[in-house]
Amino acid sequence: MAIMDKQSVRDEFDRLRSDFKTLSKTKKVPPELKVIVSGLIMLMEVILAIFLEKQTKKTTNNSSKPSSQTEKDATALDATGSKGKGKSEKNHIATNTRTVETTTVIPVDYCDQCGESLKNTPCQCVERRTKIDIIFEKTVEHVDVQIKHCPSCQATVKASFPKEYQGPLQYGNGIKAFVICLMVTQMVALKRAQNMLKTVIGKIISETTMLSYVIRLHQALEQWEFSAKEMLLKQPSMHTDETSLRVDKQNYWIHVYASGDITLKCLHRKRGTEAMEDINLIPRYEGTIIHDCWASYLSYEHCSHGLCGSHILRELTFVIDSNHYRWSNNLKQLLQEACQQVTKSQHKRLSQRQYARLQRRYRNILTRGESEMPPIMKKSTGRRGRIAKSEAHNLLERLIKHEAAVLLFARDSHVAFTNNRAERDLRMAKVKQKVSGCFRNEKYAHAYCRISSYLQTMASKGVNPLVAIQMALSGEIHQ
């Protein structure tokens, strides 16, 4: 049985089209037949392009599908930065920890060869072996206030409790930080966090009390969030993205804004311009926003735009897999070469001559791509709506229209080639949803966004999350 795949179909069609052109040049095809066959070839080009796109499976490599829905993710472009686990934390220890260190010396009293006594022989050196262990220790502090009876006026007088002792039983900031860190940073479900805390302190803290710790930290970080917005407005470039989040069985959106070591996540019911206006960060921003070409971002013309190179490379990979267009393969190689050239350059950008050469090659590839692509069918008279186009057509038009945004990474040293920073900051929100399900109440979803923003920012600065939470609860906000 004959084997037919996408490549063989494309090759056979190209061969037939080439043969027809050859026959037409030698005038062996009647004019009437030439018109009919040319129309059929144009129609077949469109059908073949769409058919091959439909038959091409989308994966992480050639689309924006997450790795959890496809096979193992392979990076579209070899990463040029660190492949580690992020910035290492500074050696800051939480104030409610204690290290007990002991040293035991084992003497040598006799020679194991001849039996000579070595008690009075001085030691030359020691060889050390170490064991580190954890001993869970619960500290309980009782405060007793005296109650006295005044012999003069017969009144009963009671001393005042310290301000932090507001009820018969309260828990310290160490426990609060531990609970919040479990639920927000480690994404442990509420019930599991409750059981884990019970194994440590021997007491069950109600879910309502644990959630009140989250709300208290959320309120304590209100001023920090305002300051973070103001600092983001001063940055030369800013990464933006959004992802869905289920709240009370409804679909909400987390909008992330990141630059430098600052990460800010905001929750909103909408995804587009309405949400951006309510958050009121992009409307006031005058730098460069790096995104995935979402139309709502492009509607803000007062700021510059940089498009994510990883998204473009994946889309080009899909066009290569589906239709094997030469222009898509050439452009993918060009962008990869430009990215590597920018990374190796001292100033993290191309010179004017290098950028002009990149621009000429870019335009030349897209011009040839227009002639290589099948023509777009004209819209019938009286029909409403836009003309249906293949994904390759849409990508080609987008690359031509937003040339400056695609190549901005090569001209501006503050603009990264990819938008991976924003995507990484949002990734844990999806993990949180998978582990704990949807949020029952909108206020807890808002609290999660603000607290996780603060902790991710502190992690970028190398601050231990337990230390960061205790600082915020005690009023010592670290900007």
C-alpha cells in the first residue's frame, strides 16, 4: 500500500503545479483551460494549506498549549541564562528559630599498633563528622495579670495584658507565617495544612482562624502593593500576561505585571481593556510592555510594545510542521540567530548597522513569504464578517504589521526576547488551582494574588518566605 503523509502530498502538489506552469509556457494548454486550471490550483492551495494545518497536532513546541496537556515540554529556543532553581536565598534566619550546636571530642588514649599510652601526647588535628536533625519544639508563654482588692475603696483592680494578648488563647507570628507559607507558597490545601500544623504543635486550629491569618496579611500588604505599582511605573520595560482562575465556580483572570525583582498580580472578572483600565497600571505606564500580541495591550498606543519571541517561534514551528513553507523556516532561523547575537553582545543590543541588516533580511523573508503563500479568497458580495484565513496567513500578516515590536529586542537593551518572566510568575497560580481547586470567595482570591506577589518579589530579592511574612505581620514591610 502506498504511504501518504503531509510532505508527500505537498511535494506532489508542487510537482503538478510546476508541470502545469511548464506546459503553459510552451503554449500547450488552451487559454480557456488555463484559466480554469489556474483557478483550481489557487483553490487547491487554500484547501491544502488549511487541511495540513488541521492535520498537524499542536504541542508545547509549536503552540501555546501548556506542557501538562502535551508531551514533555522542549524549549523552542535554547535558554541562554541560568538553568538553576532561581535566585538563592540570603542567609537570613527567622527570629523564631533556634540552633543548638554541640561538639563531642572522642580522645585517643592508646596506640592501636603498639599499645603505647597517648594520654599526655598533644593532639595534632581532628577529623569531624556532622549530623543535622530537627527537633520540633513548641514554646508556650503564659502571662498572668494580678487581680487585687483595694482596701480603701473596696474596688477590684486588675492589671492590663500586653497589647498582643487580646484573648484567652492566641498564636504567635511564627505559626501564622508557617500556615500562610504552607497555603500560599507551598500550595498545600487548607485541610492538609491544618493536619500538618496539628502534628507540629499538637493543637487543631480552625480553618476560619487560618483564613483570618491570610486576610490579616492581605491587609498588611496594602501599602506595599501601592508602592509596587509606583515602582513598576518607573521601570523602562514591563512584562505582562494573564491567566484564568476559578473563583466561586466562575472564571476570573489574574493579570501579572513584572519588571526587575518586582512581581504584581491583580485579580479581575474581565480579561481585556476593562480590566486594564480598572487596575490602572498600563494606562499610566510610558515604557515598553512585553506581551504575546493580545489585542487589548496593542490598543494602548502611548507606550512601546515588544512581542514575545517564544510565542512567535512556536507559531513558526507549527507552520513548518504543517505546510513546510520556506519563509517560516528562514524567519525562525533569523530570529534565533538575532537572539543569540544580542545575548553575546556587550550592550545587549545590536548596533545600527547590524539592526539595519536584520531589518532588511526580515522584510525580504516576509516579502518572499507573501508570494509563497496561497492567495486569499475574495469575500462574496453582500456577505458579512471577516474572511477566513489560515493560521499561516494570520501569522504572516501579524509579523508584517508589527515588525517594530517583533524586532524591538534587538534595538532596546531593556527589552527581553521572550515574555517568559510573566509566564513563570503566573505558573504557580495554575498549580495552586490544580492542588486546591477553585477559591470559594473572591476576597481570598484577591488575598492570594497580593500575598503571592509579595512573596515572589521577596524571593527575587533572596529573602526567606518565613522571614518575609513575619516582617509584614509585624509591620516591617520590606520594599
